[in-house]
Amino acid sequence: MVNSQNPQPLLALRTAIILLLGVLTALGAGVLTVLAGGATFAAAVLFFHTIIA
């Protein structure tokens, strides 16, 4: 039985922030150019991972 009074988060806060910033960066770049979206997301996740670590 799962303890519903103290649920655990699905992601750590640091991980959620890194992924959110990566998605926002990719969306910004995707508006400017369709082809750069996937590469920008990967680069942004690595960049923010390095910065926040």
C-alpha cells in the first residue's frame, strides 16, 4: 500500500529545472528555425546540467 500522506516527487527539483530550461530553449530556437529544435534541446540540457552542477 502506498503512503498517500507523503508522496515522493517523480523528478528531483534540479532535474526538473534542467529539463524545463532545455525545453524552453528548444522552443525558442524552434520558433526561429524548424531544423535546429532537437539539437538545441540536447545542447541546452548539457549546458544547463554543467552550469547547475
